[in-house]
Amino acid sequence: MTIPNFQGTVLTSADEGYDDARAAFQLAGWHRPDVVGVASSASDVAAAVRYAAERGMPVAVQNTGHGMPVPADGGLLINVSGLTGVAVDPGARTARAEAGARWRDVVREAAAHGLAGPNGSAPSVGVVSYLLGGGISILGRTAGHASDHVRAIEVVTADGTERRVTADSDPDLFWALRGGRANFGVVTAVELDLFPLERLYGGALYFDAEHVPAVFAAYREWTASVPDEMNSSIALVPLPDLPMVPEPLRGRHVAHIRIAYLGDADAGERLVAPLRGIAPRLVDSVRVMPYPEIGTIHNEPDVPMGYFTTHALVGDLPQTAVDELLRLTGPGGSDAPRIMEIRHLGGAMAKAPAVPSAVGHRDAAYFVAFLSPLVGGLTADDVRDFHDRLDAVVAPWKLGHALNFLYGANATPENVRAAYEPGDYERLVALKRAYDPSNLFRLNHNIPPA
Ligand SMILES: Cc1cc2nc3c(=O)[nH]c(=O)nc-3n(C[C@H](O)[C@H](O)[C@H](O)COP(=O)(O)OP(=O)(O)OC[C@H]3O[C@@H](n4cnc5c(N)ncnc54)[C@H](O)[C@@H]3O)c2cc1C
């Protein structure tokens, strides 16, 4: 089949290539769209949106498939992964990243000019979706929410128009796109700020299972006193006994502290010293590192997999709650492998941005996430009750959700609503009515127009 004025590839389930074009990083969910349009340009995106709008077909969009909110069943899936252009303007300290660019592309191009952007923990994640969802940056306590660094957004809205949206040109739409994600159009490129940053003091500290309670307790206390230049998180990870895992960590249930400090190295070393003093480290890679090595701090796997994850943004996380979480997820706590992660927020993330956006819960002190790999035949239904118990532990301090981490069965209308401040959600609904009254863009973290 064809889409008028569409130069890329159009596929239906009858075509070879359909499966590749709808495949996502998240293997627990598959899109089953009626049509996939693999775009080769922004004009293709506009042609596809017009085609769908004329036929009342819902539109979904995908880059890497790292963050599939709901599977696109039926409708038109626009695959933007081929639009990978990244251009850095070193004088203006900005980058323009197309819809298919990943953070590793921006990191590489920016580093050539001694610059860096507000990327997250995994360089393989797509730039556009991460920014539209708020973006909890690995530099967040120092640099703020990643979406606060967006200067311009090129987007195709539901009427099929290609627009360049800025705070001056369309203040309402610019506000809504930064936080409202795929609800207001298909973004074809973003322009964002870069910072001068060639090196940082960062890396990972790994501790063995017997030290897990002491490490979590000391980490939590330590976060109360560190400056905004200190960005960190901690994870509890059962590592498989496989050759891909480095020998000192293989088959161990470890506490993994991640450090990204943006002050000078001596100050960083003094700040990290109390953590180093908790217990012997299995691995200690905290050092002055070139910025392009940023992905080694979290060292997240880069191979597609199935997983179920829940999370909360919390205003506080008392030690009693951490103890209970460790009792449930810690070494010996459960049969299936569970990953628990606590990211320290606050600092610049808690400050009001220069240009307001729809991103909510800036007052969160921590981000707490639980992840169950869906391996060996395990399904989301098998692990849901366990996640409910974990979520209940943090519920008393929960402020809401971060859109970037609401996937699959967890991307319910209630949870989407809980990503926003109540007044902001009502404003998003009103803007959705204005820009997408027929809810063409509904195969996403949907904000219904009514
Ligand atoms: C290993 C890992 C680490 C992560 N670390 C972080 C982190 O540190 N901080 C953080 O904030 N998030 C993080 N995330 C979450 C990540 O930001 C989201 O999953 C994000 O949606 C991924 O974007 P993508 O383009 O890679 O994925 P996709 O699945 O391709 O996109 C996700 C959704 O975004 C929307 N979308 C995609 N492209 C467009 C577009 N061009 N226009 C409009 N809407 C679009 C669509 O609804 C799409 O379904 C992480 C995810 C993973 C898997």
C-alpha cells in the first residue's frame, strides 16, 4: 500500500519488514498496527499524520521502543528511528537532534566541542521522547530537568501542519509538549542547550550482598548533606552468573552506588570518602572520566528484553521504608530477580524553570523504581502482586509518577494523571481539546480531550 507524498517505507502485516519496523526494545509488548510508516523525513511524518487524520486512524510514534506506553493495536505507527541527524552549534552551545537520534549520538557530537547535554543514565535511549517526558538527567541535581533545556520543538500537529514551536511563538503548545509527550503531535526534531563539560568525577561503587543494609542506610543518610553538584543513585541488583558480567560481580547480589559529580575532583573524592568507608568494594570505578564514558556509571544493558516496572516520585523515604523494601527485594528476599533503584533528586530539579512546562512533581526528593525482568516464561501478571506490595511500602510518601518510566500495563489513565500537578492536568486537557480534539494521538500516555 502507499501513503500519498510519503517517501519512506509503508508496511502492513502482509509485508516482509513489518515485524522489524514494529519491534521495540521492550519485548513484553508488541505493537500490532494496521500500517507502519517508516519515515525518511519530517515531510513524511506530516504526510502520514494527514493520511491518518483523513481516515480517523489513531497515530502512534516510536523511535527505539525503550519506553512503549501502550502497544499500538490498530492505527498507524510512525517509526521515526531513521531520522538520526544531530547538529551541534558550538557557538550557541546548542544541538538540534532529529526524532530518531539517541543520546549517544548527542554525547558524541557534543563532546567533539567539549560540550555535553542533559542525558539520562542510558545513552541508548531516544533524545526526543526522554525530553518530552521531563527527563530525569544523570546530571539533574546540578542541571535540572532535561526538558528545561529544550529551546525549540519541530512538530507535526493533528492538522498535519509542520510547526517550529518556541516559548515565544506558541507559549501554550511549548508548555504542553514539554511534559505532555506524544499527546500534541509527532515531534520531528528538538533544539536543546549544551553545557561546557569535558570530564566529570564519576563512576560506580559495588558492594557485596552482606553489606547491602549498611550501604543503603549510609547512602540515604549521605544524600541529606551533599551539594547540588553531586548527582547519585543506588540500586540493588541480582547479577546473573554469566560471562557478560565482569568476574568480581558475576552471580552476586550487589548494592551499586552511581556517582556523577560536577565539581573538582578533590572535592568529589572528599564527598565520596564516607561511601568508600562503608565496606570493602567489589569494584570501585569512581574517577575523573571523559564525558563520553557517562554510560558506564549505570552500565544498563543494551539488549532488548521484557520487563515489568513500577515506580514512584516521593517527597521523602524514611529508613524504615528502605528496610522494608530490602526485606522484600534484598538478598534472600524473593525467588525472582528484582532490581530496586533509588535516585537522589532535588537540587536544581526542585527549582522553578526559566520557562514553565507541564512536567510535574519538581519537589520530589527521590525516585524509587522496581523492575522485574520477564525471563523464563514470567509474565507481568506473575509479578504484579509483588510490585503492589513494594509500591505500598512507598505509598505514604508518594507524590506521583514520572512519565518516562510509565510503561505497558502500568501506563493507566490514573497513573498518567498522577504525573502532573492537578491544575496542570486540567490545562493539558484544555490544550488537547484545542490541538487534537479528535484524539488522533491517543496510542500513548493519553490525555483525553474531554
Ligand atoms: C535502560 C533505560 C534507562 C533509562 N534511563 C532514564 C533516565 O535516566 N531518565 C529518564 O528520564 N528516563 C530514562 N529512561 C526512560 C526513557 O526516557 C523513556 O523510556 C523514553 O520514552 C525512551 O524513549 P525512546 O525514544 O528510546 O523510546 P520509544 O519507546 O521509542 O518512545 C516512547 C514513547 O515516546 C513517545 N514518542 C517517541 N518518539 C516521539 C516523537 N518523535 N514525538 C512524540 N512522541 C514520541 C511515544 O509515545 C512512544 O511510545 C530509561 C529507559 C531505559 C530503558
